[in-house]
Amino acid sequence: MNFLYVGIDDTDSPDGMCTTFLASTIINELKANNIEITGFPRLIRLNPFARFKTRGNGGVSFKIAINDDNNSQINDIELAKEIILRNVSELSMFDCDNTNPGVVFYQGDITDEMVDYAFHAIYDIITIEEAEEFASKIGAEIHKFKKGRGIIGSIAAISCPLEDYTYELLAYRHKDKYGTLRKIDYDSVVKMDKETYPETFENIDGKYLAIEPKTPCPVLYGIRSNSPEVLEIARDIVIPNEEIVDYCIFKTNQHTDMHIQNVDKIANMKQYACYKVKGTLKDNPHVIEGGHMFFTLVDESGEIECAAYEPTKNFRKTVAKLRQGDSLELYGGIGEQNTFNIEKFQVLKLNDIVYENPICKCGKRMTSAGKGKGFKCKHCGAKGSMKYIGKKCIGEQQLSRLKETDSTGRRVHPYYVYGKVSKFRSAYRCTHCGWTKYEDSTEEYWDDENIMP
Ligand code: ATP
């Protein structure tokens, strides 16, 4: 079976449209003309640091089965191309300088060099010229609108292998509602989350409806899942308080960490790429104006400033609990400011500062006077309360609890490793002196207490 592969990218702008909606509109018109696509349309997230991205740097692709011997099929292909190009030229946000749509048609096998190109688009930066050259090398037909930058992502969306994947169901609003406040029944989303998690994920974060975009695009909500069947169940639970004109389920590389490269040392990391890297905190995390949280990560090769920016919200509270000397595995990428933007982390080892009882005025070390009773000196009989400032510690205060996990790193909240299914170790730490204690636990627990500095 041969296929016509179709890639579409760069049709939207911060003021509107969404390439997934455009693709869904096209797929509906193809269907009305008895042209079916094979499998799910795909939403492929590429390098998150691509300069001209609108939001998540996603390109869309789908495929149509063709039979070369059959004349009517050949006509279908011509009709399909006409429908696709017409919709892109009618619906794209051409007024925006940064909207430069590109459509790519490709017939043939997905070759190894195409797979390499897709990873190149996920890991690095590609120019329009490079993409154009590559298209001509593989015999792909390109259609550039304005500068046609979208061909970069369109070729990658067609070429990207999807061994690991998730699904996203997108519900689209009536166009009269674009730019207005979205109306989704909060309780129904809570119910949906309760009934379908963990097969669906990232639905809500406290009062924040994570399924709801905050841009004026046509999407009312997007539900992420490991299974398309569960998505349909979830969709039926969510109550929209406004009209939904269409739904479409995309197969996607979101939440698979495909963009993350392994790197052995900090010195080998490059700007505009995403990595998983191990290191140790050189200093305690600190907050700057605007609520951005920073610390420096070091290893034997060098150091890098790491950031949890304000939009990461509650994640910063978790970062705030880290201390100098803690060993971590961090996931994230190096952006414009040359800081490593943390997506999530796993604690490898907390910096255990050895607990020492305080030294008495007479020079001898004090001993515990009993639980909650402070310290006493066996030598001179002096007593010290918990407020006594000793050499290292004033006592064992359980002030914070960190969560570690041996999570496989998949299907997790983008900002932190979320030990929902795996066994994890809890650690208690005295925020005064840094003393820590581990405790093995299988309990599910998330400590959200506010200890932001
Ligand atoms: P949305 O997610 O809302 O669909 P977006 O964030 O995907 O929008 P686009 O408007 O599609 O943003 O713009 C991204 C642009 O970056 C496209 O032109 C795409 O071809 C291009 N692009 C994708 N990957 C790379 C890359 N690795 N290097 C350079 N350009 C890239």
C-alpha cells in the first residue's frame, strides 16, 4: 500500500487559528469527498526553542492510502491536494509576519535519512534553505506561502517515527466565540479526572483547568491520554457550556520526552537544545523579582545556571526545597537567556548534613533531654532548649518533605517527576540546618505546604 503523506505547519499566530483545527477542517472536507485518511492525524512537537514558534512548535501530518493503478485514486490525490492547499491559503493567519505556512506532499517510504531529519528538527535548528534542499533530495513536493518556513516542520511531522506516543483530543469552539472566555464546567473536569486518571493526565492543577488553553485559538479544550478510547469516555464526561463544532484526536509525541537528549556532562550542552543532565547544587535556590527561581548546577566539567520561571507556578515550591549539595537529574533545555529551564527533576541524593547535638557552654557536647525537651549537658548539668543555637543544628524539626521517585519519566507532569505509581522515598529536612532523614514509603503523598522563601 502506498500513501500520500501530508505535512502542514506554521498556519497560526498568537491572535488565532491552530494548525490542528485547520487539519481537522481539511480532514472533514476530504471525508465529505470520500477521501479517508489512514490512522490518526499526528501532532509532532519539534524543538521547543525554535525561534519563530507560536506556542508549542507543533507540526501536523496525516496520510491518505493510494493505489497507483487506479485512475480514480489519482484523481482523488489531485482533489486532496486542492482541498488542502485551498484551506491553508484561506484559513492561515497571513497578517502576522511570523506566520509563513508550508505544506509538504510526499509519496514513498519513510527513509532513515527522513527519520534523521525529524530528530534534527527536534534537537537542533534548521533553516528554510536546508529544508528545501532536503525536500528536493527525497522528492517531496513543497508549497511555500509567504516565506514558507512551515516546510521545516511539515517535513519533520511526516518523517518523525512514533514508537512512543500519546493521544490528545481537541475540542473546537464556534468561531463566534474565538477570543472570549471559555466556559467549561469545572466540576465535570474534576469528575473526568477522577474517573479517567491516570489514563488521561494533566487535566487539572488545583483550581487551574489544564485542559483549557489561554489563547484566542479555536481550541476549547485538549485532553491528553494514553488511549484514544479513554479520550472518548473523558470527552463525554466534560460538560462544555458553549457549542463545540468539532473534535479531533491526534497521535502525538507529547509527553514522551522525545526532545530530551542524554548528555554526559554540563560542558557538552548547547544552547537551544534539551537535555537530561546530572549534577549537584552549588548554592541554595533563590528567587528574583518576578518570582523566578534560580540555582547553579555543577559537575566536574563546569556549571550552568538553572531556572524555574514564574509560569511553572507550584513547581517552584518544590525547587525551593532543594539545598546546596543535593544531587539531581534535571530535565530541561537551554533557552534564549542561556539558562537551563527546568521541566522536571529527579533527586538522586539529598545532601545529608550529619546531625550533631549542640556544644554546651562548658565545651562538652550536649545530649538529648528526651523527645521535645531539648538538650542537656551531662558534664555541667546545663539545659538547652530547642532555641539553643548549636554548632550545626538546634534540633530535629520536620519542616519539609521531599519526594523522590524512580519514575520512568513518562506521562508525567511537565514540571516535575510525579511519583504516582512508583515507590518513592520521602525525606525530612530541617530547613534551619539542612539535616535530612529518609524514610522508605509506598504512600502516595504530595506536600504542597508553602515554604517559598
Ligand atoms: P502551534 O503549536 O500553535 O501550532 P507553533 O508553536 O507550532 O504553533 P508555528 O506557528 O507552527 O508555531 O511556527 C513554528 C515554526 O518553526 C514553523 O515555521 C516550523 O516550520 C519552524 N520550525 C520547526 N522546527 C524547527 C527547527 N528545529 N528549526 C527551525 N525552525 C523550526
